[in-house]
Amino acid sequence: MGATDELGKKVVERPVSIPDFHATIHCALGIDPGKNLYAGERPVPITDHGKPITEVFAQS
């Protein structure tokens, strides 16, 4: 996965963006993070085009 400095204050390896974090949560809940919501007829991405962090899910 990733790593922080010795004090745990800074990410030094494998930082995760907010959109990717949100996509991971949606994926864990069974919600397709690639879907759009709609404001009228305008599509609004659920996760701002984030990609799920698949390493956090168990492999079977």
C-alpha cells in the first residue's frame, strides 16, 4: 500500500486523491463509482472521475 514519514504526518508513498477515496467507498457499498447523477439534464459524476483503490479489497 502506502507509507508515511516517521511521525505519520506526511504521505511519502502511494498518495490517494479524494476522488479515488470516494470511489473506493462507493465501490465497497456496491455503488458503481462511474455512474452519473443528474442535475436536470446535466450529468454530474458521483466521484469526480475517481478510480477505486482495489488493493484494499480482499482477493478471492
